[in-house]
Amino acid sequence: MSTIEAEPTPPTADPTAAPARERWTAQWKELYSEVITTGLCTGCAGCVISCPHDVIGYDHQQGGYQPFHIEEELGLDNCIHGEKGCTSCTRACPRFRAWETQADDHLFAREREPDEIAGIYSDILLTRASDEMVHRMGQDGGLVSAILIWAMDEGYIDAALTSYVDASDSWKAIPGVATNRDEVLAGAGSRYTYSANTLAMPEALERGFSKLALVGMSCQSSVPPVMWSRKVGKISKPIVFNIGLLCSKTFDDAIFEELFDAKYGLKKQEMAKMNIKGVFQIWMRDGAYHEINLKECHAWTREGCIHCPDFAAEHADISTGGIGKDNDWTLTIVRTELGREIMQRMIADGSVISRDANEDPAAIALMRKLAEKSRSRWPDWAAASVRVGLPEPKVKAKA
């Protein structure tokens, strides 16, 4: 008597297993329609440095600061390499679809809670460089310069992607590579015009550097974790340390001629330093000091900043900014394990001086207020997670 063997029963899916990740197919065509033309693009240049075919250019001129497609086969809004399956540009974009939650999950293994309006962090401090020259040449407390110099000396990094002033056009910020103390200090200070520091990466790699720090405004500091989360490839691997700059907006370069010079006679080649502390502060080389109401500067807000929701550089290892009551201290938000390790070691060996940020509660309150204000700029038709935590809009009662 013969027997018929039953077909093996397929294994039951594990109900606890994570859902399979949907195949990523979005390319330049989607990036162009969802980010570039809608105003969400900040000009961070993540898509530019990630493109393996070198077909994405970048407009560095005032009024620009945006990527564009170089090849003309399919027009400016599509890419022949994207049609063949290349998705690097959308994987690298920190404003494409669910960018915030993906970066949060990669860095912190969770999404931020509604009350974490300024992002996830472990410590918040007031710090300043202990080295008097670094403190004097840096912005506010000189912390960023101190960190870069220390991290190079300790072998955490061998170069930093940062910004400098264009020698041919004073106060025009341009991307550059810093490899030692002198080069770090040469780029110290704030400009308040835009520099896509990620664009210095090709130079750093060509020069043989492999452990890079990225110093960038909040939009740029989201580039590395978004790349890592979406597995963009080897271009993201050299960035091993990420310093974010608190930023509510930057201004188009035209502000120098059209406002500072035309109205106040302040020529940019005669400016020595600038800062923003409720007003736009300008120090001249002859020692004169001037304050300009920020409301006068709004007309020169860079287009890429209009919808940017991230004031607090929420995806950096360490976020820094001079929003405290003291001009010579830096509000320091420590976010990741690496950031905490570096800050603790620097405090322990005396490289930086630190205070509890609760000594300046107004600075913490201001950080939250500005973070909330920036998030409210994010359109309600874009990724909804970015607006989580914002207060419900007040509805006016009908008469």
C-alpha cells in the first residue's frame, strides 16, 4: 500500500519580527518635485556629494544655494541614472519624506516625544574654551573651535568640513577643510550667510582624510544620520563626528550691499565681527559697534530657510549656539554617546570650562521657543511627524 506524503507546511511568519523594509525607488524625479520645487530644499548639498554619477550641480550664488541636475537627456526634472535605478540623491536628502523619524531612529533607537520640541538630548551645558586665544577668536565661548582642535589631537578626526571667508569677497562664506589648529581658527566665527560645508567633502577625500567632522547648520547636521539610516553607501562613512550650529535662519549675501551698506554705510570689507543677540550686532575694524533691528533683515532671509523646521540641530552629536545671556559662553546640547564621551573628556582634562545650563534658564526657554517657532514653519502637507509637539492652533470664536 503506497502512501502519499503531505507537502510541508510553510513556516508561520514570526509576529514579533520587524516588518520588511519597503524597497526604496525614489530618485531625482521625486526629489525635484517633492523638495526642490516645493521650497523644502535647504541647500544642504547632501544630494550633491552623494551622487555617484556627478550629475547634480550646485548654485553657490546669492539668491541660489540650491542643487540642480546637469544632464539634459530627460530635462532638469528627471535623471537617466534614476530611471535605471539610482536612488542616492533621495537617500541623502534630509528633507525628503520621513527624514526626521528615520534619523531619530538611527541615532537614538526611538522617535522624539512631543515634549522634545528641540530634539532628543542627554545633557545641556554652558561651556567655553579654556584656551584664551581659542576663546577670543571663536564665536561666543569658542567651543566649536576647541572641540575640533582637541578631537584632532586625540585622534577622533583627521580633518573637519567647515567654512571660511572667500579671500576675494570678504564675508562670503565658502566650504573648506580644516586639518590643524591654525586652519580651525582661520575659519572661526559666524557669518550668517550660507555655506554648504558638505561640499568640502570631495577635497577632504582627495587629500586622503578618512575621519571627518562635519560642522554645519542644523539642516546640514541631519545629512549624515539620514544617509546612514537609508544606507546611501560609502560616501557617508568618512563622517565620524557631527557638530551642529543652532540656526533660525541665514541671510542672502545681498544683505551686505542692499541693507548694511546702502542704509547704514557699513561696508563688509570693514566689518570685523558679527553676532545675533535679539538684534544683528556688527563690530567694525575701527572699533565702532552697530545694532540693526532683525525685522529689517527679514526681507533678505534665504529662500532655503523659509520652511526649515530645525532650529536646534537635533541630529548632531553636539549642538551649539550663543543664545545665553552671556556673550562668552556657548549653550551646548549633548545628544549622542559619542558627543557625551568627547565633552566629558574635554571637561575632565580642562580643555573646556562648563557650567550647568540651569544657571541660565532663559537660554533653555529661548531654545525651546525658537525650536517651536522653526517647527511651525514646516508645511502641514509635508511629513506630519515634524510638527508633532506643536501646540494646537487657536480657533477664534465666532461672534
